[in-house]
Amino acid sequence: SMGSASFRGCSSLTSLSLLTTAPISYQQFYGCSSLTSVVIPSGVNSIGEQAFMNCTNLTQISIPNSVHSISAYAFYNCSHLQTLVLPDSLQIVSNTLCYGCSGLQKLTIPNSVTSIQDQAFYGCTGLTNAIVPNSVLSVGTNAFYGVTTVVYNGSAAGCPWGASHCQSYYEEDSILYVDSLKTEIIGANSII
């Protein structure tokens, strides 16, 4: 296994394809500012706190469904991260998980998630539409601060949790709609 902060500040590291199934530890790739892509192999079960924090050029990360825990600040200030598909085994989206990920454009939150903690997607201003599954029962303060629209029809209180706008959705014939006028949510079928 690799220790905490083992690659911290490796500014010339550009891509990473891990071969070990050891957990990704605290600050393991913190500040690897040239890192653009990461492939995490199946079998890795957790990503530690601040693991990829300040990897400002990271655009892609592949997270397998074996990952059931992603700690706080894991992708903090990964300002060029464009797409994030959270694994189907994840139940809690940790606080400040993607704080400051202003380049994030597509987010997939699986139906396994029941809690989204404080400031999880704070400042993700590139994310114009976040779809939150009904499985989510609690959402923390400012979890979506700076996100234009949050689509949610579950029972958690406090909508829009810091987002500029929140609307409900409903599903009919496997198509998600924003309202009873059947305004379709484009691309949502692949998100939920």
C-alpha cells in the first residue's frame, strides 16, 4: 500500500492508472497540478480526505463501483474536472467533496446516495443542472451553492440548498420531466 501524501505535489505527473487495489489515502495526490486523468481500478474501496485536492488540471477521473467511501475535500478545487460519475455503492456525498470545481459540467449521483453533506458541490458554477435522486433524504447547507438548477422531487427539506433555482421532476415512461407540461430534462435518462 502507498502511504499518505505519497505523491503530494508531484507537479510533473500528468496521468495515473493505478494497479493496486489499496485505498487511496489522505492527500495521496494533493497538488499534482499537471495531473489530467486518473483511472482507479476495481477493488479500491475508498478515497481519502484531500486525496486529489488542488489537482487543478484534472479533467477526468474514473471511479469504480467498488468505492463505497469518498472523504471530504477529495476533489476540492479540481477546477478543470468536467464530469463526475459517483459510484453506485456510495451512500454519503461528503462535505466539500467538489468545492470549487467550477469546470464541472456533468454530475451523476446514483440512487444509492442518501445524504449530501454541506458544501459538497459549492462553487460548481459550470454545473447548470444537478439531478438529485429521490433516495437522498438529507442535504447539507449550501450543498449546491452556485449551481444554476437543482432538480429533485424527494422529501429532504431546505430546497434549494444554496442553488439559484430548484424544481421538482417526475418520471413517466422512463422519461424525466421538469413539470406537468412535460418539459423534458435533456439527457436525464442517462443520469438517473
